[in-house]
Amino acid sequence: VHHRDRSKETPTEASCFHYLNLTSRSFSSVIQELNPELLMPVTLFYLVLRGLDTIEDDMTLDIKVKEPLLRNFHEKIEVDGWTFNDSGPNEKDRELLVHFDDIITELHKVKPEYFVVIKDIARQMGNGMADFALNGDHDKYGVITIKDYELYCHYVAGLVGDGLTRLFVESKLANPALLSRPELAEAMGQFLQNVNIIRDIKEDFDEGKKWWPKEVWSKHVDNMEDLFKPEYRQQALWCSSEMVLNALKHADDCLYYMAGVRDQSCFNFVAIPQTMAIATLDAVFMNPAIFEKNVKITKGDACQLMIESTQNLRLVCEVFRRYARRIHRKADPRDPNYFAICIQCGKIEQFI
Ligand code: PS7
Ligand code: MN
Ligand code: MN
Ligand code: MN
Ligand code: MN
Ligand code: MN
């Protein structure tokens, strides 16, 4: 049941949904089923952040062009008719920037309370992305400390959690108490982004993006590229298991966050990506294939998760427990992180 009513859509509204469908595999359907009050604000929020990410990801853009574009993107959304035509090769996402005037037209129609949230998060995210894009050593080392890694994940995902929470509370669709526990929204974003960065390791590395922190990989290999060499497979696996452990630490706060979401459509929207994330964590855990290709959960599992994520918190906790048990069973006593992983899984298995 989409809340879109195509017969009443303006051409620019229809254009926004076109770019939503074009640029998102995982979010487009859940967003389109959102409560009508938040349908357009969240669609536009997504498209603004997707625009930022397209600029961030474009390794063909000169840093002299990229940096100011990221830092001032929140000002561009004020300018009627603004578009960007010089973005690089990613064809689908490029289209979004070429037609960004349509998104801006619709942004100017949303309630000011929602617009300020979108603008504020775009400002913070753009500046954070610019800081990391500017890091001169990135080509050589990428992210250095776990603290830096968490800061990067805060900019590209924790902030999304903050912005969405403000939209949910403003529209009275979530418990305002969530605003006094900002670490819970942060955990929601960190969990999704940590899993994305683990899963995308090969693809990101090949594109010159090194998001796995040196503080982690240097315990296992001397150079980051060794992670991809067959002779270092065992070390690479222990390294990936430490990345999985870092992600798992956010799981219980995600469950606490979801307890605060009142509206069913918002619950579905926040829960589906989270259950997909813990299932993906199980799929990548102890899986050497991540160093060769992009590992995905099966279509069947994704369908099952959709059903289980659109009912209630009890079922979502059950999904978390199920995947925590699977991860727990795969843990290897020879792994330096074995005990820590067992403890983290145990916490999820015993959650409420
Ligand atoms: C629900 C409290 C506004 C719905 C949803 C576009 C995915 C793209 O895809 O590796 O591998 O190329 O470049 C917290 C979504 C965090 C973010 C971050 C959950 C906006 C989204 C822009 C908070 C999604 C985490 C870059 C930055 O990774 O991606 C609640 C809505 C959520 C967008 C994600 C992605 C970052 C990203 P890809 P990258
Ligand atoms: Mn991206
Ligand atoms: Mn990116
Ligand atoms: Mn076109
Ligand atoms: Mn256009
Ligand atoms: Mn990614």
C-alpha cells in the first residue's frame, strides 16, 4: 500500500519519486509506504543526502570542485533552478544531480520545521564528508584510528539517524524521549554504516576508498592491500571479525531505539534496514568471499525479513536473536576476538 497518489502528483513530485526509485534499491519501497505526513519530507531528505553522496563518491571530481560543493550543498538547496552537470561516471546517480532543480522545487513546499532539519543535516554531513575527502593521506592510509572511523560513520549515517528522529518527533510519530537519548539514533546509523563498510570492502578499496581503520587492519597485516591476497586470508578473516565485533556493539541500542517508534509505517521504515543489516553481518562474518566480491543475503531471506520487520518489536528482537546465534556459532576460538564476539552475541541473545 503505497501512500503515493499518482493522479494528484505534480510533475516535479513524480520526478522526485523517479529519482528515488532510480537511486535506491533498499530504501525506495519502505519510504513510499511512509505515513503521508512524512512521505515527501523523507523522500526529499533521502534525495538531498543521495546527492551529497554522489558528489562524495565521485573520484573523478577535482578536490577543488568537490570540497566547496560538499561544504555548501545546504546552500544550493535554497537556490531555485540549481543543478550540477559535471559529475562523473555513476550514470544513475548523476541523473539525480542533473535534475536537482526538481528536488529543490519540492523542498521549497515542505513545512519549514522539516526543511530546517534537512538543511541542518545536509550542512553537517557535507562538511564532514569534505573533511574526510580532504585528508591528504587518504590515498595512502585511509582512515587511521577507530575514533576517526566512528566520526566518519557519524557524518554519513549517525546524522541521518538524528535528522530522521527529529522528523519523527516533530510529526508526533515517535516518542519525544528519543531526543534525550541521542546515542540511540547514532547507534541506528552506525550499525547500518558499519555493515555497509564491511560488506563493500573490496569495491571501496578498488575505488581508492579505505574506510577500514588502520588501527584495526594493522594488527593483522602490514599493508591494507594484503587483505585481498590469498596468502593472508586467515589474517584478513580475523581482521573482518574485529570489524563485525565493532558493528555488533551497536545492536542493543538499535533495539532500544525501535521501542520508541510509535507509528507502524515509521517502525517498518526503521526496522527493515536494521534486520537486513544484521542478516548481512551474518553473511559477511567468517566469509572470505568479501575480499573478492560483494556478498549479499538471498532474495528468500530478504522476503522473510520484510515480513518479520513489519509487525512488532518482539519479532524484530527475535530476528536479532536468530542472527546473533548464527554469528555466535560461527565464532572460532582461534580468533583473537573470539571472547568479545561471544559476549556481544550473548547480550543480543538475552535482550529482554
Ligand atoms: C532510522 C534512526 C534519509 C532514509 C537510514 C543517502 C545507507 C549513502 O550506498 O558507502 O555503498 O554507495 O557511499 C537511523 C536515508 C542511515 C545517506 C548511509 C538510520 C539517507 C543511512 C547518505 C539512519 C541515506 C545509512 C554512504 C550517505 O555510504 O554508500 C534511523 C534516508 C540511516 C543516504 C546510509 C550511506 C552513506 C550514505 P553506498 P556509501
Ligand atoms: Mn555511496
Ligand atoms: Mn559515500
Ligand atoms: Mn537526463
Ligand atoms: Mn529537471
Ligand atoms: Mn558503501
